[in-house]
Amino acid sequence: MDTAMIELVIPQRRRDLGAFEVGRVLPFARRRMVGPYIFFDRMGPKDLEAGLPEEADVRPHPHIGLSTITYLYEGEIMHRDSVGSEQPVRPGEVNWMTAGHGITHSERFERLRREGGPLDGVQLWVALPDEREEMDPGFWHYSSDALPVVHDGGVTGRLIAGRLAGIASPVKVDSPQFYMHWQLQAGSRTSLPAEYSERAVYVARGVVDVAGQRLEVGSMAVLAPGKAATIAAHTDAVVMALGGEPVGPRYIDWNFVSSSKERIDQARADWAAGRMKLPDLDNEEFIPLPPKLGAAPEPMS
């Protein structure tokens, strides 16, 4: 057992959104970011009944300074944004949206509302590097068969984004990073290389050992740098691994991420004043700006 390889285990904190719960992992009080990844939410798992109320949809809202990645195991979400995109997200596909200097989007459960069914997936935010924070916004969709897949015994790995172990995903990224989806059969094992300074492993299903420490569903192990980590499955399991190189301290306020507190204040003012364009193919509703919480936030790193 090499538990010294694990710096911290983060349990997800369940939050009730009404129709379903999310498990918030990042940011965490003792670990705000892993590489450029600044936000990690597990959506579900939840079986939804047909007739889901429209209030369950995520109405149009803004972002700056980040990219979002929506990746589903089950279900479907309809994405619409202010650069003209309208794209359903289905299991194994990637919706990569870069906010840059500003984008708005909605996430709606239209098919689940009609038909019912399971919803399960993960949404991450990636902080953009300093020189890319104010880039033009954009949206890219990748089908499941566009992502590289590797098979090794009882392990199947799909590289969602970035580079890892000599494999590159076609998904556009703006700084050195990786994001991997592993499916492990009971008794199988795989290894996470030491090629990035910051890495973490999240257990989406099943029970695994990471560097000899037992991890169950909803836990994220943040790894120490410098050594490969073995992931061994006690049961059939689904594991997400992510990390990369730090981009520097970041502020986060509501849906805004920036290296500058003043830039976040400007984004809040722009949204409150209606200066950010709403999605082209959506209706005119939107999420109002929430109150600013407490004192000025400390930067995350």
C-alpha cells in the first residue's frame, strides 16, 4: 500500500436541485482546483418520470473565463447557447463550450420530459490560461466514436480530452491537461501515469483501490505528484481521472471564473444590465444575478 501517494480524499456533497441531486466535488475547501479543473459536479444518478416540470431545466445563464464539459453515462440534455449552437448531449459524447470573454447557454431536459428515463453524468469547468481568458467564445460537439478508446484486459478507457500515455483526444483544449473515462471489470486494474503535476481519480460506480486505498462511489482521491498510481477494481467500476498543469490562482463567483476579481465584478454588472446576449434558439427567460456572497473571495489555486 502506498497511501502517501494520496494527498486528500474529497467526498461529494449532495445538493438537491428539486428534480434530482448533484454531487459537488470541486471546488473543495482544502483543494480548490486539480490542474486547470475548477468545478466538478456529478449529476444524478436518477430515474426521472415523464412530465418533468420545466422548472427543472437550467435556464439561460452566463459564463466567462472557462470551458465547460458535459459528459453523460445515461440520459440526454439539450444545449443551446449564444453563439447559435443547439445540440443534444447523449452518453459518451462531448459538449465542449468555451466561454472566453462571455457566453450564455441553457441546459434542458426535453427528451426526459417527454419520455422519462435515467439521468447520470458529470459536468466539469476548466479554467482558461491567462492568455486565453478573453478569447472569443465557441462550442464544439464530438460524437462518442470520435474519442480514442483503449482496451487492456478487463479495462476500457476513453480519453475525453487532452493527452495521456501517448494518446491524444481530438477535443480542443487550451492548456496541458487530461480527462479519462475508465470502465473496469471486477478484478482488473490499470495505471494512471505520472506525467502531470496534478491528478485526481473520482469513483462514479463500484468500489476500487487507488494506490492501495479503498474508494467508494462519490469519492475523489487527489494524488501526490511523481509516481504512477494503480487503480484496482473490487467490483465492476466506472472511474474518471483528470488533471494537468496549474493555470494559476483563479477567482470563482457564481458562474464566472477569472484571474481578476475586477473582471468578475464587470461580468456581474454586464449580466445585471442585460449586456450579455441570450441563446439564439432559446426563449427569453434567464437566471437572475444572485446576490454577492459575503466579503471579496480569495483566489483559488
